[in-house]
Amino acid sequence: MSRSGILAFLMAGMLAVTASAQIGPEIAQQHARRAGDRLAALTGLRAEGRILIGGETVSVVATAQRPGRLRVETTTPLRHVIQVTDGVNPPWISHPDTQGGAPQDMNEDDARDFAVSADFDGVLVDYAKKGYSVDYAGEEVIDGRRAAKLLVMGPRDEIFFLWVDAGTHEIVKRLLYRTRGGQRIAVETLYKDFRPVGGVPQPYRIETLANGQVVYVMLMDRMEANPIIAPGTFARP
């Protein structure tokens, strides 16, 4: 191969790498723009529904507020569990089987996942400001629809994958890995049945799987945009 041919080959390779590196950020931008100004106008959200787990139905009420506040209450006939973050202090949990229900700091993995869930806009909106990087990892079919696969790396060295629907630009799947009892577990979350809430599509069905097996299904019965949120909702007792 001539010198000019080698240079042309190298330049083509560099252009291909550069183009691929731009795809991930472009997909993230499409996701951020999907609801226009309506996303910024959504400052709070309340959701009520059910969690189907192990043959049991658990009632759930979740209240979220910008910039990173989240309170989730789950109730069965035997127990009432509260999980909260105010976006500043460590996330905590109150469980009747632990310390008589006194608030306890979540463990590191649960705290990290809960903080990510509390990110009102999701990690792809202003991802660079939040310390994330986004790289394109190909395209797959999710529930019969094309979806871009993104490799996301976070500020605390967390690594996970997101799939973004090619048509709606909504996140339809997340995959991360956790180690429990020395075993590596693939945790998948599928987001389905999107409906507009305050003009912003929200998933009314969320399925969580561990190593391909369904762990639980969350079904939302109702969601309210910009609800009145009582003072102290996100405060630790």
C-alpha cells in the first residue's frame, strides 16, 4: 500500500471512530429534548400503584421533587417500609424488622441505586454535568422496536447500559450488575406502557429481572404532575 493509501486508511478509521463517539451524546440529547419545555415545567410527581412480587401484592406510593428528592412507601398487611432521599444527605430506610423501624442509612449499593432513581430527569439529561459519560454500543430490538444501546459510566465508577427507543427516544431498558453473596447478578429493568403525565411520557409498567428471571412487576394506577407536597416529606425523623 502506498503512503497516500495508508494515510487515507488511517484517516477513514479516525473519522469512523469520531462519528461513533458522537452517536451516544446525540442520542442522549434526543432523549433530553423529547418533551421540550414540558420536562422543565414538571417539578414534582406523585405515583400510586402496586408491586407484584412472590405472589404478593404490595401497595406503593412514590413522591418525587426536583432536584433529587424521592420518597417511596410500600405497604402490606404486615409491614410498612419507607425509603427516602432529600438529595443532600445519605438515603435512608425505615423497616419494621430492623431497629424497630428506626431510620437507617441504606447500604452502599442500594443508596447508589436509589439516588439514581431520585434523579428527576434521569441520567441522560445534562449527563456531562452530572459526571456521566455516554458511549454508543450498537442497536438492538426491544419488544419489537429498534433501540440504541448506550454504555454509561458514572462519577462513582458505576457502569450500566441503557436502551433508548429509536422512535420515542424514551429509555426502555436498563442493565447493571450487582454482586450478592459472591455471585454476579445481571439486573434488568424494563420500562413499558408510557403515558403522558404533565405532557411528559412516564412508564406505567416497570419489570425487574435478575439473571433473566422476573423478580417483581410494578404497575402504576395513577400519576399526578406537580402535586402539593407537604413540608418535611423528605426529611429524616
